[in-house]
Amino acid sequence: MEVLIRANAEAGCILGAKIIARVVREKPNAVLGLATGRTPERLYQELIRLHRDEGLDFSRVTSFNLDEYVGLSGEHDQSYRYFMRETLFRHININQARTHVPDGTAADLHAECRAYEEKILAAGGIDLQLLGLGRNGHIGFNEPTGSLRSRTWVKILSEQTLRDNSAVFGSFDQMPRHALSMGIGTILDTRRCLLLAFGPPKARAVEQMIEGPLSAMCPASALQLHPRATVIVDEASAAGLHYTDHYRWIDSHKLDWQKYD
Ligand code: GLP
């Protein structure tokens, strides 16, 4: 795992956007896996700026989002489809027909999950998957103790996740209890993963993900098996790590072609 420690979330998001922009410049028809949540918002703002000011072209990009709440249509202001449209898609020149978010209102949710996996395959697989990190170590909506080989499926949200997300959602009681989410197996099949985690509430999950044992107790630790996973943290979320000197050493001894900034 490549661990990049930056001073704060702002610097981490700018770096993350730079990494994604490089992928899109090198492969204009790249397939991006996207994430929701508070963490990537600043990164998306930076992608919008790069599009506006530097002509970053998304016209041939395809995207697949990680997850969606069951029962919420794309018009619901708490749905992830709505979030993506308002936070990123309508500000860049991506073809909305090539943006994919699981349909949480599908009559047959299992068929929707299978079809989502097939669409990813038909698009040639995901070149880069952006990820946030749940306070309990979840990625997508893959909660602790779930299978580390799972595919896109209906996931039951843990009580902790409901509590964490209800701050944004407005109410604990109105939050959906289920979501469709890419599985850990789906995420591990992507060519590259880029996970962002900032702030003190993520410190424990960051430590378990990077230095803890590979365990379904921390689903994000499955990234230890990924051939190309990059994790961007800030000083606060890195506070629980034991090998920060090592990560900084590696970061400062990169060959020119391995450097980001
Ligand atoms: C949510 C999402 C995840 C996200 C995580 C962290 O439940 N399903 O994809 O990464 O929780 O959210 P935040 O970035 O708001 O802390």
C-alpha cells in the first residue's frame, strides 16, 4: 500500500484530484469508480476547477459509483445519484449517460446488482476506484464481518454507519437501513484504488486498514491485497500509525516518474 501523508485534508484532496486528472489525461476514455460522502467533496471541486481552468476533458470518461441507498430515487436529495449530479457531474463535461450509480429503486434489487457487475465488465473494468473510509473501517457500504470476496449486493447498514451518516441525512429514523454496494471483491478487481481519509474520527480505521491484520473486522484492510492501492491521509487521521517515518521516507525517495507533486 502506498501511504501519502499530507498536512491537511485540503492538501490531500488537491493531490487526489491530481492523481485522477493524470489518469484521465493519459487515458481519455478511462473508467472511474467514484465515491460519495463528505471526504471527496473538495477533491471534486478541484476536478471541476481543472476542467474549467485547464481543460480537463471528461467527455469520453465512464463512471461507476460505489453505492446507493435502497428506496431512494435519483431525485431524492439524499440519494447518491443526486449527490453526484450536484457535486460533480453537472459541473463537468461528462456524458451523463455514461455515469452509473446502482438503482436503489429497482423492482428486483438482486438483478440490479448482477447487472451492475456486468456493466462494469462490459466497460472494460474500472481503471481507478476512489474510496472514502467509514469510521468502522467500511469501504463502499461493506460493513465489518462481511465477506472479503463479496460482489455488488444488498448490504445491511450497521448501527454505527446509520449514526455517522444521519448527521448529513438529517434524521436517524428516516435513513434507509439498506444499500446496494459494490462488494470488496468488486473493489479488489479494479486496476487501482485511491482511498482518502481525513480527521481524528478516522484515525483508528486508518491504523487498522494499513497496519492491522487483514481482517473482515476492518473491511478496508482488504486493500492490503490490492496490487495498486494508494491511501492519502492527513496528520490527524495518521495519528494512530506506527510507521509514519517509513511512509514519509518512501514518499521522499520516489523516482521521478513515481512522484505526484
Ligand atoms: C458512507 C459511504 C462511504 C463513505 C463513508 C465515509 O457511508 N457509503 O462510501 O466513504 O461513509 O463518509 P464520509 O466521507 O462522509 O466520512
